Amino acid sequence: MKNRTINLGVVAEIAHALRELNESVVFVGGAVVSVYADDTAADEVRPTQDVDLTLTIVDIDQHRLDKRLAELGFHPDLHGHAICSYRYKDIAVDIMAATDTMRGPTNRWYQVGFESIQKIEVQDTPIQILPAPCYLATKFEAFNHRGQGDYRTSHDFEDIIYVIDNRTTIVEEVKNSDQSIQRFLKSEIQEVLNNKYADEILSAHIHPLIAEQRYPMLLDKLKRIAV
């Protein structure tokens, strides 16, 4: 079974398990990266170990939220990597707030993206996702916090390249996105292009069998976004 099918199957299971809370969450992590691809020649995605959600709930406190999550089968993961880590059955789920809370800061681009949430269906299950440019911004922000500057081994940067490479309308979408997102993406992508190892960095995230065909198209998109 393809990783895309496996990842989206897990997303659908979590969305269904959330019941009424599913209407108040946005799926933001690597598990949904494949929904942004519309190129029929899209490469396979990596398998993900967890599902990232961001809550848009503003009228419920953390205690009440945790109580409801427990009723639905979501419990704090004592062995998780962060205070936002939960488990549903054998699935790791990160449930993060849309804004900074007492539990810690959040990704600054979530709130911007919530102004234009997109509703889609995954395996006949409705979910909400961020617009593609905002998704890229959240991934660059995550890379800057945990990527240690290593573009070649970062899963966040891998997801960024996957979306840009496999979404045919991404350049136009970025050009029409929020001004702050445009500026941020231009700056981040220009930094990649200016890196003396840029060719090696980008090639590391393209399958060798299609690199000769895909690399020039990817580079063109990146340059057009960075202009």
C-alpha cells in the first residue's frame, strides 16, 4: 500500500474519532502533505509517525478540552516529545493551540492561515487544512526551530519541496497569498537558493529516477516565488 494511502487513512481515522471537535481543528503536519499535490506525476510521500492538529477552539478551556478528548479516546502521551502530545489507540497525535498559551508558543503562521481555511475530504471524511502557501510558511517556521540548518535531512524541508514540486499552481497561489506570507516565503526560498550547496540540497529531495526531469521545473518555481 502506498504511503499516501496509509497517511491519509490515519488522518481520516483521527478526524472521525474527533467527532464534533473535528469541525474545530485544522490538520497541519506531514501526514496531509500529499493532499497538496495535484500533479499526476507526483512522487511518493514519506510515511509519517504522527498526526499534527491545530485547534481553532476559542471558547473552551484546556481542562474541559482534555476531558472531552479523554472521552473520545485521546490521552496525553507521557512518552511524547512535547506537552501537546497525545495518543489515540496506537497513533501519536500532536494537538496544538492556534495561539500562544500557558503551555507554550505556537507556530506564528497558524493564525494567519485560519483566516482562509480550506475544507476537503479525505477518504470520504471531511477535514480542514491550511492554504498551500500558509502550509509552506508553517513548515519553514518549523524548520527554523528544529531543522538545525540542515536542509538535506529535515522532514519539514522535504515536505516543502514536495509541495512546491508537485503542486502545479503553487507559484500563483503564493503571489496571491497574504503579504506577510509572501515576504516570508520569498526570504526563506532566496536563502536556500543562495546556499552554496543549493543544487545538492534540492536534489536530495527528488527521486533520482526523475531528477533530470523534475529538478529544472522545481528550480524554476523556486526562482519565480523568490522574485
